[in-house]
Amino acid sequence: MESLYSFVKGSNFMIILADEDGYLLKTIGDQDILSLATDNTLIEGSNRSEKTLGTNGIGTCLFTKKPIQIWAEEHYFCPHSCWTCSGAPILNEYGKLLGSLCLTGTWDKVHIHTLGMVVSGAEAISKQMKLQHAYDELYKIKNQLDIMVESLKVGAILINNNVITKVNSLASQIMKTSEDDLINSKISDFIKEIDFSKISKNIYNKEVALGINNPIKVSLTAIIIDKSNVNSLSGILITFEEIKHVHKMLNKMAGSNAHFHFDDIIGNSAPMISVKQLGKIAAQNNSNVLLIGESGTGKELFAQSIHNDSVYSNGPFIDINCGALPRSLIESELFGYESGTFTGAKREGCAGKFELANGGTIFLDEIGDMPYDVQATLLRVIQNREVFRIGGKTPIKINVRIIAATNRDLEKSILNNTFRSDLFYRLNVFNIRIPSLSERDNDICLLADYFLTKYKLSCNKIIKRIDKNVYSSLLNYCWPGNVRELENTIERAVLVCQTDTITVDDLPVNIISSTNVTKKADINKSSNITFDEAERTLILNAIQANNGNVKRAADSIGISRRTLYRKLEKYKIDYDLMR
């Protein structure tokens, strides 16, 4: 209004701003015309709607929402016939009426250009309001963008013409550079491997070095925000995450975790108590561990328990079966490969198991089956604690706990030139021999009860107990498949059992037939043993198998609890020590 008044100053005109209801909000003009307007009550706060005064330059303009010029007697209200009024509506960005702008002077000053001036003024106000609304929307969008970028769980950088324009706090933290130092810096100062001025398509999950003095490995994605042509990029959003965090997430998604602890390993026999104590000692140091034992004895359970009891427990637990991998893939699986190393390789390369295990434990199961030529590379990794990817030129430092396991006699393998002696001595720092099930007679019944509980629930079967004759058969069997075979046996028995008690008829034929042969041999072998000695051994085994529970022990050998108490007193057996 002040700008418009500067053009009409001295011409005996006044400028009026009214709201949508016709109330005058502001008047600006020469003193003479303002005094005349006061005499005619054309003042701030008065109303000039058509409903109040009929046809007039303000009210009619508001009613029609169109520019209008009213002259002299065209005014409905006779005292206003001395005026000429040119009014134009003010509309917002949605076309809604907000008010009007009016140029008013004496009737003899009428001119068609006056209407043009007021129309231009009203449109200028409308456009300014639209522009302000657009600015407000852009400001909201900018705030939303800032919040979105900041809330990303990865480092984020916005660049324009290779210049950094926006970073989030995580990017600043990863790059160890303040936000103020990053803004307006060139992205090429921090990332040398990619020329962002020349990229024509998005980049996904590319491993690059990020930083100036001590660059770190990150997985980077670059998204072109707008591209009108290849040579004109308006911006690129770069997101990145440290490789070690990417590996941690991959391990979590792949289920690379250790679930077992020493308390989960079932067994109260002397050999198992001893071997669990050794495992706990091994867990408290960083030495390489070699687990030796027959197939099915639970070597992986011990490996997981050692990991979970060690300082590496917060890291991943990566297990790899060295005997199950194809010979052509074992090196790439263990050590990884760089981009374009061989046909079929991933374009961005791939991390090996040792990299994925960084900060945690790698479990090399069936180490005795590893190809002889790969053993040399493995030896170098164990000695130097660094890996070279296939096709790579720079070593990657790793911090991993190494646990190996085998069911082979590695010393014989050394003599047969199928296993390297230097690798054996490097792995065999802390060896633990896992006892076979045949050495754990006292644990057989305990394990059978555990597997019964496990599988009757999963199979939705109502089975209350195992018949004492079944326990006898299990105790007399040699268990070449160890705990794994016992578990399979009980699972099968649960599936075929049709009553609430597992009987000998529910056992596999090979166990029943083997047990009968064993019993005959035991009778011949023990013909010189006295009855009291045999009875004491039977009661002792029953008490141990049931963890000192007298009632279950009595049920297992078919006598009453009172009778069993008398026998315990007779043979001086302290069942409390077996709980």
C-alpha cells in the first residue's frame, strides 16, 4: 500500500484495505482526502459491505470477487456520490476471498488507469501471499528433510556439484570430522575411488575407503536425486555404514549366533564334569582351541559354550563345516574375494567368513577334511591375524577367536601327509577331548529323559515315562552315533509309542538285538561276581542315572522306595552326593 501510495501521492487519492466482510483495516492518503473521508465516515473500522451500503467500490467488489470502478451517482448511498472508487479483490493461493484493495478520490478525478493500478496492487498482494505460502511449504519440507536425514541409522551426505551441502551427525561421527568442517568441502577429498561428477546411475553397497588420514572401509550407496541429463546433476544422496556394522547385521540376519552355554550341556558323569571344567578354562583365554571327539558327541555345543563364556561373546559366532564345502569354493568362503576376481563373482566383491567373524569366534568344524593346499593359507591367517581376499592386494586385520573340531586322528593324518603338522601345532594349543556316550553310562538315562520331554511336547504326545527295561537296553547299547544317535532313538520312540509309557517295543531293532547280545556277554563275563556286588552296581547305576532321585531310581529297577532305602543303607550308598 505504501508503495502504491508513492505513485498517487499529491493526486488527492487515498488507498483503502478492507477485509472479506467489508471492514476497513487501513487507510493511507493525502491529508486533505483523509479529512474529507472522515467527514463521510470513510474511516478505519467502518463497514462498506453491499449489505450495509449497497453498491460501492469495496462492497460490490467483494460480492462479485471481480475488479470494479464505481463513479459518483453510481453509489447507492447518496452522500457517497462525491467519490470515485476503484476496487479489486485479494485472493489467496486457493482462490479464497481475503479482502479488497481500493483507490478512492473525488468524483472529478476519475480515470480508467486508476482501476488498472489497483488491480496490479491487489494481484501483487495475492502473489506475495502465494510466494510466502510456497516459502513456508519449502521451509517445512526442508525441516522434514533435515529430520529424515538426521534420523537415518547410517551416515548420510548430500552433495551438489561435488560439494557437500548437508550431513547428519552419524556421518560426522564416522568420518571423525565436525559438521562445520564437512559443509562446503569437496566430496573427492574424502572418497577417492568414485568420481561423483561422472556417475550416470545409482551405486549400491559398494565397499570404499572413506576419510583423509585414516580411511575406514564402508559400504556406500549413492542415489542421484534429480538428473535432467548426464552432465547436469542437481544433487546426490550418499549413505554409508562401516563394514563391521554391516557384517554384524548380516550375521544377525543369517542367524550367526551361539545359543548354547555350559549349563545347557546335559551330563553329570565324571568325564563330562571334567570336560566342562576344561571348556570353562579355555573360555577365559584367547588361545586357539581344538575339540576332538567322535561324531555326535556335541563338539559344536562346546564351541558355542566356550564362545558365550568368553570376552568374544558380544561378537558373532561363525561356524563353517570344512568338509561340506566344495574344494573350489572353500578359499573364497573363508577369505572372501574382490570385485571381478572370477566369473560369477559378485560385482562388489564379498567378505569371507573370517571377516564376518571379526570381533567374535570362528568355528572350523571337521578341520581334518580341509584340502591340504588351503591349509597353508589358513596357517598364515592364524599366525598374522589378517586375511587377503582372493584378488586383493591389501591385508584386512581381524580379531577372532579360533575354535577347530575334528573326529579324525590328526597325528595319523600328518603321517599320511593329509594334514600339515605346523597347522596342527598352531591349532592344538588347548585341546579338549569330548568323551563318547559309551564313556558316559551315568548320563544315558538322564539324556533319554531330557529328549523325551523335548519331543513329546513338539510331537504333542502324552507320554509319562520310560519303562525300566528301556533304560536297561539303552545302558547296554554301545552307541556308535553317540548323543546324536540317542536323540534320534528317543524321537523315534516318541513317534511310534501308542501308550503313556515308552517300552522296549518302541526301540529300533538294531538296539534291541544288540542289547540281547550284550546281555549274554555280560552274564558270561560276570559269572564270578557275587550277588551283592551285582545288586550294589545295579542300584548305584540307577541312582546316578536319576540324579539321586530315589523314587525314580526305585521305579527304574522295579522295587519299592522303602526297599531301595534299605538297600542304600546296606551298601552304604550316599545318594545325596549324586544329586
